[in-house]
Amino acid sequence: MNFKHQRMELNDGHFIPVLGFGTYAAEEVPKGKIVDCTKLAIASGFRHIDCSHLYQNEEEVGLAIQSKIEDGTVKREDIFYTSKLWSTFHRPELVRPSLERSLKELHLDYVNLYLIHFPVSLKAMEKCKDAGLAKSIGVSNFNRRQLEMILNKPGLKYKPVCNQVECHPYLNQSKLLDFCKSKGIALVAYGALGTQRYKYCVDENTPFLLDDPIICAMAKKYKRSPALVALRYQLQRGVVVLAKSFKEERIKENLQVFEFQLASEDMKILDNLNRNYRYFSAEMFNGHPNFPFSDEY
């Protein structure tokens, strides 16, 4: 399978595959499973791998990438790898060592995209790009005010190429998406299937997005799964979308997102499902001067 044409140009001239494989796993998922599923994702056609120091599995994800390079499935330049700087490493002098630690665990010379979660340490991020350790730099969980804070910073050398945020039909981020598009910043959606119920950040009584009757009816109409409808919705809005699964059939199925198109009237129906509903509240950061990170404004 070759999805090379399904890429979006970033504001620095690099290209990001519009469908990414998310690698966050709950603690109970065995490390070996992460290696196997990442290898399967690459073998099935995924070329964009999203990970983070926080996930504590970059070594396993790196092993999977190396394995698929060694067996000839891909070359390093075929893989678009994203890592993220966690908040405890935002002091400028810690940024580069943190990235170098990730690269060592991954056995890679560079990451394609390095994200920061909060509006700090940008100068240090720019130095990582200048040093060739990160091809592109971006942000995560920024609202419009925080993006403007960065864009208006005197001496800004590189505009962030993307903003990775929670985004799905119940939280479609339409205003933030419009703002990002107006500034040439790609919006990357995590939580696109809305159903991950991690105990530390999600209320277990939350509704399953993929059980929504409207999404299920649409899935029936297109003879696709509800997950594929939710993923396709994002692609047609011009959003880069991350799909996470540790089930072989789901990993392969998610790549079918390129095989069909939603009619414009169905896109409008999905737009109307928005209820500004968050699965990830980030309450753990309450008290940070820039909290809440995810408000649109």
C-alpha cells in the first residue's frame, strides 16, 4: 500500500502524512505488544508515527521502526516520526538533552516533528531544529490566545508547523481549525475516536462516541465502521488525524479511510454533533499559569 500522495505540506516545506499511528498505551499493555503493533502498522502502510517521552515506550517504538528499516519495508526517510517534550523538561537547558535522550532510545538521528505542550521554551526548540535534531517544530494543546502569544513573540524564528489537540465530532474545534488554517498551521487531531477511557484523565461514565446513533447510521450507509466515518470526517476538514489501536484488524481497517468519501450533507450532519465535549480534561495541570490549555479562546 502506498499513501505517499496523502500528505499535507507544512509551513516550513516538509510534508506530513495525513493519517498517523498513535502509540500511547495504558500501563497494562505489554511492551512487546507495542513493538508488534507498531511493526504491523508500518507493514500495513502507516508512515506517520506519533509518540512522546511521556508514553515511556519510545524504545519499543524505535525497535519497531528499526526492524522495518532493516527488513527493507521502509527507509528512514519514509517514516514521519513525532515526539513531544514533556512539561518537566521545559527549562531551556533541558530541551536539547531531552530530545537527545529520545533519539538515543529510538536509535534515530532526528525526529521529523518535535512538539511542546505549553507556551515556553520555544527558543530552545528552535535550536534543536537548527541543529538538525528535529526537522519541524510544533505545539500541542494550545488555544488561540496561546498561539497568538507565540506568533507575536519578537524574534520568532520558526512558526509552529502544527497544533495537536483533542478533536472529534463531539469536539470539532471548528473555530480553532479556522484560526490555524488562517495562520498556515496544521491542526492534528488526537482522541479522534473519542473512546479512550484512561482512568487518570477520563470519566469512565463518558459516552462512547462510536456508539452515537448518527455516526452508526452513517457507517451503515457507507458500509464502513463508525471509526472510519470519524477518521474520514477529519481528513475532509483538512485535519491530520491520529488513529490508535492495538488490534491487528483495526490497524489495517483504519487505512481504508482513503477508500471512500463522505457527501457534503453528511459532513454538515457530523458538524452538528459538536457539543464541546472533552474526553481529556488535563485537570492535572490546574494551577499552571496557562491553564486551561484546551479552551478555543
